[in-house]
Amino acid sequence: MMPWLVLLNGPPAAGKSTLARRLVADRPLALVVDIDVIRSQMGGWIDDPEAAGRAARTVAVAACRAHLGAGHDVVVPQFLGRIDFIDELAECAADASARLIEVALQLSRTEAVAAFDERRVHPTDITHHDAIALVDRSPSDDPVGDMYDALRELNDHRPEVVRVDAIRGDVDQTLRRLVDALRSNGMNW
């Protein structure tokens, strides 16, 4: 059976990592490859977040390639507002004879900004603290809104992206919607 590489994209604080962990919980040997977690393991990453991000993505692709090559599914929860890394994941999937499915979690811009603001007040893990640090370093007046806009613009030109309406505060219902969308696109998840 062909393995799957699921890219779970969405605005910051949309629940990508939580959904990825829940998605693989009952899938034997499925792996979450969380680039933000990988980056957080790098010493001094905050001093050069762009270089750390590139290095984390390199490690992530290597992990995806190895796990897919062994015939196992991989889920990558990651905000991506540009196409370059998506293309890299597509190449990785093709090289491993895996199928890539891109999923975009959707919230309104207002909901996305509010979700990040709530997470800022109540971060629950190191990646939340890291995201706050990155946003605080941004020269933009509205960094989360800018990220949302970049994601929206990217996905507006990509009809193959599977869109899933996220429900803030209801992980179970959002997970059901995600699983339904995956099944509708050929995955027996």
C-alpha cells in the first residue's frame, strides 16, 4: 500500500500540531514531523531564525524521506505561505512513491489573529513560546495577519489544496472534518 504524506497547513494557532498528533494516534507507525519542534531543538536558533528554519526543513525532509521510504505515513503540520517547501515535500513524496495531500485549515482572518492572541496569553509548549518570540521580532505591525494573508493568497491559486474549516475550541469536530476530507480524497484514514 502506498504511504501518504499529509501536509497540514494553516494559520498560526489553527491547531495544526494538535490535529497532527491526534491524526496519527491510531495509525500504526504514522509519524508527525513537526518542523517547529525540530527547530526548537537547535541551539541558538532564535539568533538566526531563517537559517534555523532552513536547517529544520532539511532535517524534516530527511525524516519524511526515510519514513515514507519504509512504507509509513507522515503528517507535517506547518504554516507555509510560500510554495518552495511545498514543492520540496512533493518531490520527497514522489521519490518515496508516496502520495502527497495538502490540507489547509481555514479560519477567518479575525479568528486566526484571535487564536494567536489567546495562545500568547496561555502558551502550552515550547513551540508556542517560539512562535511568540518570532512574532515579537517581526518588523510588521500585523505579523499574524500578514501570515494569514500570505497563506490565503497561496491557496487561492492552488485548487488541489483540500480545505477544511477549523472550529476554534473544538478539536474533536475539526478532527472529524479533517478525517472526512482525507477519506473523500482517497485516504483510508
